[in-house]
Amino acid sequence: MIIFNEDGCIRCGACEGTCPTEAIDVTPTYIQHCDTCGGEPKCAEVCPEGALKVELFTVEDDELDQPRLTFNSALCTECGKCQEVCPQRICVVTGEKFQEVKGYCVMCRKCVQICPVQVIGIPDIKEPNDCKIDLDGKGPIYINNCVGCGSCVDPCPVGAITLSNIGESIEIDSNKCIKCGVCSQTCPWNSVFISERYPIKREKEILSFTINKSKCIGCNTCVEACPGDFIKIDEDALTVMLPEICAACSLCVQVCPTNALELDVKWGETHPVDAEGLGWDEEKCEYIGACANICPTQAIRVVTKQGMLCPDMMQTNEDPSFVNCIRCGACASVCPEDALSVGSIEKMIDGELVLRDRIEFNPSKCTECGDCVDACPYNLIKLTNDPKLPIKGFCTLCDKCIEVCPEHALYNK
């Protein structure tokens, strides 16, 4: 059977695109695929006509037999029983002539061969690469083997990322970076990590990937530059062959000396770290400051319309503003004593029980080193000289600010 190491997957979708029976579904959060139910496919067991069958065959010269599914269109009555019992929800009845059923693995191994990071394999024959990156101790910003494609530069909402030259590593200005994680979600090659977290990758769709052969000079610069070896040499035509699906980093387009390549990619929405948790409605907010004053950890800072800074109760000349801890985890990623950590809490939102990230703090472990103060991108964390609560400024999602807001400008999301 086919196995995946999801930790190392770059979500390029090449395996999904090459599967002849559509037995793989790659999403930003998981990979759904036919694993032949560990060698005893349930779809074959329940098929009343024997249209789906399991057979054993030997992969290349290996002595171990591998199970695979076969399908006989002439026997299929489209009863749907295979779809009902599929534990992976990947087997479906299509209604298409000669392909009435899709989603079963025939062990063609095309997915194994095409994976650019080799995280797809076969047990005891070809183990998938262990591409999991140990993020412990890497801090709020970690760049790992950046290929210099620049995909993350434009999406950065605060312009904190620069790329001096195509093919070189990006640089992130730690003073500008707000730890939103958009760069990490966008990176096609798992090279950027924020606050020691593995991101949920953005969805993307290649609308077109073309080559103007009249411009191509056969230099193969794109072949050499492609980090995933997706582009192949077409020796007969003195040009190159482009893949239907790849990581869509556009590095090949940028290095092509004759501008012979064009890549059009449709990107999905980002999922920044503040997309879930405490919501703030700017139109409703009257900048009263009650939320900041009641927060037990001073994780909210408000400047009122009268220029009063809350909760410090200091007069300023600043315009009205609202800032809150978004639980980005930067403070936790630098804490040398693990006094700060990213935990979770259950919330009832729109009738559904969901988990939301929260910052947890253990005062007994805190040495008041101040590393978290320096790491906070919103300048909310501060030392208090209070032995019971040595630092403040982190959000625990206690909801007290929501309860006290007279304008209902704060809410769970």
C-alpha cells in the first residue's frame, strides 16, 4: 500500500494530479488517500458483483507482495456500496462510462515517483523521507533552506520580507514582522516557520503553465533551477516539458533568460494567526477602554478618544486605537524556561464546539529574563515585578473583555 509522511508534504498536489483513479485528495490540512484498508479493502468486500477486486502483485524485484485494487466496468451496477463503506471517503461512484467508480489504488506508484520531496512510499520497500523539521528552539522566525522564489514577499501584510536576488534566501525584518504566519502558509517549499509552528498551507490552483517554444533556446536553466525536478528536458525538440501540477513557486519563470515561461496561479485565502480567537469590530468600537481595564493579564491596549492610554491610565497625544494579543506564540517560542506555551481552550461558536489557541503561563518557571518582552511584535508583554504574575500582556481567551464591552465590538471567532 501507499503511505505518506504528511509532516514533510509541501502540498503541491503533484501526487493528486498524477493519480489515474483520483485516489488521492490533498488539502491544506490533511491528505486523504486510498490505503487499501491495510490490505483488506472494504470496497472489494462489499461489492456484490465483484467489480472491485483485490489482487497481490510483486513490486519490481521485491519479494513482498503488495495488495492493489482492480475494477471491471462491465460488472459494476453503480450500487454505491463501495462508496458507503470507504473509511477514507475517497471511493466515489461517478456515473461515467467505463469509470463508474474512482478513488481506489491500483499501485501504479506514479505518486511515489513524482513526489518532489519523496514523502510518499511503500512499507518495507521504499520508506518515505522523514522531512519533519525540529522547530524547538528555532524562535519566532526560522528560515530553512530557502530557494529564493519570492512567493512570500508580496503577501506579507507589513512588507517585512525582502529578496535581494532570485535564488538567494529571503530576509525577514524582525522589527516589522507581526508573526501573522502568512509567509509560512504561502511558502511552496516549507522553508519559513513562524513562532515554531507548522502552518496550514494556502490552497492554490495552477490556471495555466505554458512555454513559448519560439522563445525557448534550450538552455535548460529552468530545469536546473526547479527545486522539485518537475521540469524535464525534451531533447528531441531542444526545449523542455512542463508539468501539469507542481509547487507553483515560479522560480523557473523568473530565471528564464528569454521570458519563454508563463505561470498563472490562483491563490486561496490566507489564515493568519488572528483569524480565530478574539474578534474586534472596528465599526462598533467606541474606544472606551473597558476591555483593556478588565483584562486580567493586560493583553489589550486601548487609547480612548480623550487620549487616555488604558490600562496604564496615562494621558497621551495618540489617536484612538485598539491592540490585542493575537496569540501568535512568539513569546512562547523564545521562553528559555517554557514558562510560556501555546495551549488550547474549547469555545462554543455558532453552536459548534471548537478549539482555539491560547497563551498559557507558569509563573513558577519564569525567571523574568525579558526574552518574551523583546519577542512580542505588538509590545504588549511587560515585566510587572509581581512575583505572582511576573509578566503580563498575553491572552488566555478568558472572555472577560467580551462580557464588559458595552458596544459588543468584541466577540469569539
